[in-house]
Amino acid sequence: MVGRERLLMLLAVFFGGMYVNVGVQHFTNTAWFEPIVPAVLGDPTIWVLITGVMEIAIGVG
């Protein structure tokens, strides 16, 4: 069972790192994410930044 627990921990760290990486990209490359935001939501920049914070929080959590 130790091997399975270790694998799950490695996967959690890997995918957490991926979420943090994409979250940081929301701040460093907002222009790439802005066209994805539906116009009905208003200013796309604020939504890109909010989702970046949420993705970083998910990755760290």
C-alpha cells in the first residue's frame, strides 16, 4: 500500500504544479486568456485574474 500512496502523492504534486503554472500564466499572459471569457461577463481582464487566483489556490491546496 505504501507504493500506491506514494504514487498518489506524486500525482497530486504533479497536477497541483500544473494548476499553479497555469494560474501564474493568467497573470503573465492575460491576452491569451481574455478572448475565452464570454462578453456577457463584462471586463475580461478581471475574470482572467480572478480565475488565475483560483487556479493557484486549487494547485496549492
